[in-house]
Amino acid sequence: MNVVVLSKFIPNPAGTPELGDDFLVKREGVEGGLDPGDEYAVEAALQIAEKAGGEVTAVSMGPEPAMAAVRKALSLGCAKGVLVTDDTLRGSDVLVTATVLAKAIERAGFDLVLAGVESTDGSTGTLPMALAELLGVPSLTFARKVDVTDGSVTIERQTEAGYDVVESALPALVTVTAGATEPRYPTLKGIMQAKQKPVDQLSLSDLGLSADEAKPTQQVTGIEDAPERGAGEIVENEGQGAARIAQFLLEAKVV
Amino acid sequence: MAKVWVYAELSPNGSVHATALELLTKARSLADTIEAVVLGPGATGAAGPLGEHGAQRVFASDDEVFANHLAQPATHALHQLVQEHQPNLILFAYSYNSRDVAGRLQAKTRSTLMSNVTDVLGPEEAQTQIFGGTKIVTCSLQGPDPKLLVVRPKAFEPEPSGGSAEVVPVEVDIPDELKKPKVGERHEEQAAGPKLEEARVVIAGGRGLQKSGNFEILRELADAIGNTAVGASRAVVDAGWVPYSMQIGQTGTTVKPDVYIAIGISGATQHIVGMKEAKRIVAINKDPDAPIFKLADLGVVGDALKIVPQLVEEIRSKKSSG
Ligand SMILES: Cc1cc2nc3c(=O)[nH]c(=O)nc-3n(C[C@H](O)[C@H](O)[C@H](O)COP(=O)(O)OP(=O)(O)OC[C@H]3O[C@@H](n4cnc5c(N)ncnc54)[C@H](O)[C@@H]3O)c2cc1C
Ligand SMILES: Nc1ncnc2c1ncn2[C@@H]1O[C@H](COP(=O)(O)O)[C@@H](O)[C@H]1O
């Protein structure tokens, strides 16, 4: 079974991203790594491959530093990686990213594609669905549990009220929520081995795409500060806190 | 003249989702022709409220196929309608089911999609907020129509226009290959008390509550205040303390209550975007530098596990003397 897991690189996962003069998130020359949201998908992919047999390929699109995200996925146990890097892809939108990833995944071959539900920095939360459409497979989204048996995948799909059980024949794409798995930590051995594992580094033309097909259709025209919600009163004395809140609720006429 | 569509989502019980009415209200300020598409059991019935909120025509199908196989049947039907009627702009809600349809549709129409939209300035211009809502970003939308916008819930206040809609039945054959995913058992987690979106007061607990059992004190507080819903940060939902339906924030529910009380919640940007429009914000956190204090009208620095039980007593005694 061929499992593909999307492994997005994000700059500075722990802090606030920085914007460049062109209003784009700075992705070059910054520390960064695998999007924490994708770690759950990587874990799910590894568990599925361990159980059903087969291997996991980590696929990513991003600038040179994005290799860190691919290596992280490899250190966790993915067998190989694909990284699409191309200068023309700077600032690409959902459709361009999905188009590129679809080509790369078709090239690698797949029975199952796993992705996060939304990326930490982009957060459009729609890329995996666009990708599934381009690949011509179902998208089983927002899985809080994934299981693969005999050529079919079953998930518990989170809903506003609870969850639905959804089953589908493979090939398919599944997006995995943070609750679905408990990501493992890379071992020292894993980190060493990751350096030897094959990573296919591809450009747009390797994928048979032209620069025209990679043109974003959105442009940031301005950024302004949102009206501030000035900070209010702070009560430092713990003992007086409850009484002050009670009075506040009374004034707000909710008690 | 621009033609704007709203992709109206249905709740599992077949009633129209509040977001559809919010989007229609906004659509009225953008174009003269406003139409809605609603697919699944309950669709025809939804035409009433959709018309009252500004839809002139409602393309509707009550077919169960739209509820039982995830997004592909709806995407297929919507795409056919788009080709036939050529809207300039389609508004979707940032909800699970609508995100699925919008994402897949984009790959068919190959037109632009902007997500997490907080305001729509015109058929080709929209805004989103980043960094916890501290910055507003304006984007121009280019390329072929229809432009697709996935809009945050509660971005607009729904207001009826008093209209009524003509219902146009949708008849589309859904090929079997688009019915592969099958929705089986549906599980609903019953929550007591008012809904998060509707309660006057929302109290939300985070990792600062230390353990899942301590959520009980929030429920007691909710009971003491009355008309109060209990929510949570994603950290404690992920930890399995409380169900996802209680999550507030970017990837959970967006709330706009009269009073929001954050208890043991740090105030991460993804949490803030789901509650910063509350009329009043109260925060309890033992860290005086917690980011949540930057937007609180009233902040109390201290141990939530001590303060909350005291607060319950205070409110009870105020009520009994009141
Ligand atoms: C793509 C993406 C989407 C996300 N979507 C959401 C979302 O929808 N909603 C959401 O909430 N988060 C979301 N997050 C997660 C978010 O970034 C934070 O990790 C999360 O909100 C933190 O939850 P918390 O405040 O409970 O925990 P922490 O950040 O760990 O904060 C706990 C707080 O409790 C305080 N504390 C500790 N002990 C006590 C005590 N005894 N009394 C009082 N205070 C105490 C601490 O000082 C601290 O400030 C998302 C993240 C990503 C990457
Ligand atoms: N450039 C990328 N490379 C690899 N995977 C990506 C990329 N962008 C998005 N994804 C995947 O798509 C999911 C949703 O992303 P988004 O639509 O940006 O919120 C992420 O969790 C990733 O799994």
C-alpha cells in the first residue's frame, strides 16, 4: 500500500510569522519545520503502513528550507520524500498549491493521501479538498479516527454535534484532526537514517507545469491595524477577584 | 450587474444554518441578483428563510444523496448550476461541509478561492484578519468567475429583508462513482443548556484548569449565572477532556456573547479570533503576562481553581439577596 502524507513547511511554528514588504509570509532565511498540524497525519500514515504493509512518502511544496519538514517526516519513519521547489511558486494560492501537489502525488503513486485539516500559517482549510478533486478521489475530512482494512478506509468524521462514521473504497484522501493520533518523537537513529533516505527534489517543469499554470489569482493590496480593543482593568489581588467579577456581571446585567 | 450566490448549508435536522442568513444579508449590499443553492433533506423548506433574507431564487434539492456521501454529489450539482447560470461570486461558510464543497469546486472551476474572509468589499475584493485579528488584510480577487469566498461565521449580523424566493428544483443525476464515501452511524453528543452561539454568557476553560474533572466547576458557574454555555480551548479538546463541539476559535465555534469569561486560557491567536467580538471579556489567569489580558475588559490574576468556586458563592449570594 502506498501512503502519501502532506508535510507542509512552516516558518517558526511556535511564534508569530513575520510578513515581508510584499505582504507575503517570510519563508526564506527563517527557522522552521514541519507544520505541527501535519504531525498527526504523519503519525496516522505510519500506523496505517505498519498495519497494512507498504510505505509512506512525505510530499511537500515550499522553498529550500522546506527540506526540514520533509526530513522531519523521514526521521519519524516515512520511507522517502518529494519536495517541489520553484521560485515561481512564491506566494502561490490554494489552487496553485493543489495543482502542484496533485502532479507530484500522481507521479509518486498512491492508494491513500493523508493531510492536516488546516495549516498553521495558511489555514485556508480547503487545500486537501481541492487536491482530492484534482486527483479524482473522495475526500474524507476532519477524521478524529482513521482505520484502513482490505482496500477501504473508515473514519470518524467530526461534526458540529458529534461525529459520523464514514467509509469509502480506496484510493482516497483523508484529513486528520489533532485528536486522531499521538505523534511519536523522532529517535536519534531515525534522525540519522533520515539523512540517507531518498528525497526527490522537483521543479515546476519536472512536473510538466508551466509558470502560467502557477500564477496566483489573489493579491494583497493592503494591510492595516484592526481597531484595538484596549486592555481594561486588571485585578492583581487574587482574593478580591471573585467579588469584582460578580459585580462586573451584575453591571453587565447578565446576573 | 453582479450576480452573487450563497451556498446555504443545512443542519443535520434539515433546518437552514444561521451562516446562510448572515451571508445573504451581506450579499444584498454587493449585488442586485442574489440567489442561493441549498442541497439535501430540508432544502425546499429552507427556501422560506432564505427568501426572507434576500434570496430571489433558491436552487433546491431535497435528495438524500447530498447528505449521505460527503461533498462530491453537492460539488457536482453546484458545478452544473454554475456553468448554467454563471454567478460572479459564491459565498460559503467556513464550516466543515461547506469547506469541503468550496475546496472541491475550486478545482473544477479553476477560479480563485479566499478563505477565512471577515468582510466582503465588493465582487472582487475581500478582507481577512491575521495575527489574532490585530491586522486586517485586503485582497483583490483575480482570474475567471466565479470567485469563491469562504467566510467566517458571525462575520455579519443576519437581518431579514422581508422578501420571498422563487424555488427552482435542482435535478441532477449523480454518477455512482461520486457516491463512494458512505456516511453510516451518526453520533450526537448531547450538551445540556443553551448553545454556544446563542448563550448570553459563555465561559470557556483551558489547560489552566489542570484536569478534565475540573470542568465541573465551570458547569456550576454556568448554572449559577444562568443562560450560560460552557466552551473550551482547543488544547483541552485535543487532550480529550471535552468534546470538539465545545471548542471555541478559528477551527471551532465563533461566539459573540454579552460576556465571555476565559478561564485558564492563554489567549492564542487562533482562540482569540473565535471570541474577540464578545461585548465584554473577562479573563482569569495566573500569569500576569498572558496575552488574553490584552483584550480583557476585566482581568483577574490568580488561580482559577480558587477563584471560580468563590465566584459561584458570590453570585449565589447576590442572587438570593437580589
Ligand atoms: C491551525 C490551528 C488552529 C487552531 N485552532 C484553535 C481553536 O479553534 N481554538 C483554540 O482554542 N485553539 C486553537 N489552536 C490552538 C492554539 O494555538 C493554542 O494552542 C490553544 O488555544 C491553547 O489552549 P489553552 O489556552 O487552553 O492552553 P495554554 O496555551 O497552555 O494556556 C493555559 C493557560 O492557563 C494558565 N494557567 C495555568 N494554571 C492556571 C491556574 N491554576 N489558574 C489560572 N490560570 C492558569 C496559564 O498561565 C496559561 O496562560 C489552533 C492552533 C492551530 C495551529
Ligand atoms: N505547501 C504545502 N505542502 C504540503 N502540504 C501542504 C501545503 N500546503 C498545505 N498543505 C496540506 O494541506 C493542509 C491544509 O492546508 P491549508 O489549506 O493551507 O489550511 C495542511 O495541513 C497540509 O497537510
